[in-house]
Amino acid sequence: MRFQRERIVPVANDQLRTIGARSGWLIETADTIRSAFGESVCSVNLESGLEPRTDALARLREHDLIGDEGPSGTGIVAFGSLPFDRDAPGQLDVARYTVTQRKGGEAWLTSPEGSPSWLDVLRAEPVPTQETQSIRSLTYQPTPEEYAHNVALAVEILRRKEIAKVVLARAVLGSVPEPFDCAAIAARLRLREPICTIYSLPTSDDRRFVGASPELLARREGATVQCNPLAGTIALPPNVAPDDYETWLLGSTKNLYEHGVLVDDIVQLLANYYDEITADATPSIVTLRTVAHLGSWVKGVHHGPGDAPDALEVLRLLHPTAAVGGIPRDQAYELIARLEQHDRGHYAGPLGWIDANGDGEWWIGLRGVLVKGTSFEAWAGAGIVSESDPMAEREETRDKLASVLSSVLVDRV
């Protein structure tokens, strides 16, 4: 198949967000919106997940690209949401139309030669009008009391120094009166969380994952990779200046330790492939609508010999990070499986894109809701270390769930 890339006149972000979020593939940062729509014209099946190595680039490079020059991520681009379980099957898709539009006004379209007019497809999409809905049913897995008990069990293990950190999550499942319009959810999230990456992607279990992720897992561009790990959280009460809470977070021994363990682990993992690695000396505050996190930037540069790892190879190296799994990785994963007793599915898995050059951007699938028809499932987790308080971690996950669901539902958990 031969694809054509061309510069186009920019269109309204609202239109691109609507069609990508409702029935296509959407990744929207504060600076760039990537909206893919139409049917999938090429799929890359990761039948064994991220292991063993799958050469997705070879599949993308089977196709020719002609037309205008463009920056990274504007050619043949495959999108996907992968499960948390790195051994679970996943899929990446190249859509018939992919539009990449930057904040400054530059825009590119890539599509197979001979495709019908993309503008006709875009303009035929109805605008979102759906408001938030009330809850018809709600189930916790595990219950709040069971979650606090699980945290207490984990703390005892951590105090014996068997594990340095583990992330325990809990889910809420429910239903609403009317089928969800993910375009409306994405529009609300864009207004509520302007610094987050808004995503809406189909999943391998025939649902749609829509949310606002604050955490960049990896951005690969040529020989450079960047990561923005977040760990350490405090809830921000409504209508209150966050300064005092953020100052407390910067001085919290427990949260600084949790964050430092995460950053050190990423630095050590990148050192396997990158020659020059730098990380922020001290974390900064990442403020969202209802919570604040400690965040750091980590950068790796590959000087050779040989090519730098492509974006999927970086995923194989990093996922799951200590932000969503734990340290050591294997022991933490076993503890998660034992205590949570409910498959995370796509929650906390990587989501994003990779192009035929090996460049790509991947975020952690957080602060989102999995929907199908009138049913939904949302998750929230907390990083557990030996100093963790089970009641405080339970409240942290409650606040995170409430933040997600308030963009979808009238009632909060």
C-alpha cells in the first residue's frame, strides 16, 4: 500500500477531537493533536504482548510514503492501547486518515492514495452534546475496606524489605442510563485537565479507553528518549489555594522516597541502552485539578554504535515502571496479582503511537474510564512503601476515582 503525506489547512481541534475520540484514535497533548479516523487499513498484532520482541517497524515499513516532508509522527503512524500485562496480546492500528496538527497552526494529513475526501468524513461527524449522567449501578473491586486491608498486608511485606515499593489499585464498575459518547467525555477532560494528554482509543476487549493521562512514559525521537515519571500525591481541596499543600508534598519524606525510587529505577533501566542520561536533581510539582504530584524529567541520549532503540523497544525496557508496578518488578507484579485479584486490563498499560521511523510517544493509561454501551470501569492506584498508611492510601484512590468519574457522571464515588 502507498500512503501520501501532505500539508493541509488547519481545522478546528474540536472537530478532530470529536471524530478521533468517538470512533477513531485520539492522542491530544497541550501542543499537538493526533486524530486518526476511518477504518484500520493496517494492523500490527502483538500476539505475545511486549515479549518476545515483535518487529512492528518491519510491518509499517512494508508500505511506501510519498508526498511532502514532515516531522516525526506525521507519516505512517500506528496507534494503540496495550494491556498492563506485558505478556497479554495487543494490537496497533494504522487508520485510513491520520491528521497531526500543532498548536502553531501546522497540519499534515497521511492517508492511502485514492482515499475519499477526508474533509467530507470529518464534517459529517455530529458535534458532541451529551452531558454527564447519573449512576444506575456501582460496584467496587475490591471494597474500600478490603483495599485498605490489602495495603496493610503489603506494608508488612515491605517492612521485611522483600519489596521496595508496590502499586496497588482498585476499580469501580457501574452503568448509566444512556450509552456513552466518548467525544463528549474527551471534550470535558480537555477543559478540566489542560496539561494532561487526552486519549481515546479502542481496546482489544472491544471497549474504548478515554481519559486524561498526566504521565509520559517515553517519548522517542531519533537517538533521544524522554520520560516524565510521577510519584507522590496529595489531594487538593476545591476552592483552596494549593500552595500550602504543594509545599507539604515537597517536604514529605514518604512521598520523596516513593518518587526517588521510581526515578532511580528508570535511570538504571535506560542505562542499558543509552550512553548519556540526565535527571532532575529535585522533583517539581505537577498540579492537576484535584491532586498534585511530584514529577521529574529523565533524558537519555544514544551515541552508538548502532541505532537507538525504537519506541516499542523502549516500552519493553520500561513497562511497567515503578509508577504503576513496583520494585523489584517481578516480585511486585506477583504481589499485585495476589492482592488485587482482578485483571487490570488496559488500566496502567502503555497507550500512544509509533511511526515507521521508530519514533513515538507513549503515556501510562491513567485517569481514564473504559466504556462500552452504558457500562463503565475506572481504576485508581497508590504507591505503597513501608511508611504507607492504609487509610490514607484508600482516600488517595477515592480522590483519584472521584476526579475521573466527575467528568463522566453527575455523582461522585
